[in-house]
Amino acid sequence: MAIVIGSDVTLSTGAYTKTANLITGRHQFLGKGRIVVIAYPSAVGMNLALSIGGVPLVDDQKIGWFGTTGSMNTKEHVVIDQVIAGGTAEMYLRNTTDSALTTDYVVYFTPM
């Protein structure tokens, strides 16, 4: 059964800034399992970085879809779906534009 280890709705990220680590607390330390990141930014220009145990799984890559209407879809807006060996999870969003952007995201972890 999947556990939500991080989520937010309309997380605002200022122009040319990077968020703090978005996976914190007791859910930051993961064992073996499957991690799924779903994200839906408001406009083009939002990048995502995810590393587990210091190994980058998504290395500051652009999120390839965006929109200001509709809702995040767990089938269509998957950034990564990966089985991991475990480690400390870190995830960041980085805005590459000259205006603030918002992002809806959720991170699921399924222990194995």
C-alpha cells in the first residue's frame, strides 16, 4: 500500500529560486520500495530534482507538462516511477523563469 511522503497544492516558487527539501521528517528515510513522483506545474519552466541516498534519479529535469486549469492526474503526470534500494530522500523544485510559478505534487512510497 502506497504512503504519501510529500505533497502540496499550489506550492509557490519565486522567480529563479529553488525550494528547500520537500521530503522531510520521518518519511525522509526510506527502505527498499517503489517511489512515484507526480507533479503538475502552472507553466513551463519548472524543474524537478530527486535523489535517494545521494543518487540522482531525476537530475534537475524540466517537467514536461503544465496547466492552470484542470487537475493533476496520477496516470498522466508521473515524473518518475522507480524501485529503489533505500536511503535518504531529497526532492527540490527549481523555477527557471522570471515570474513565480505554482506546482501541485505528490510523492508516493510503497515499501517492499
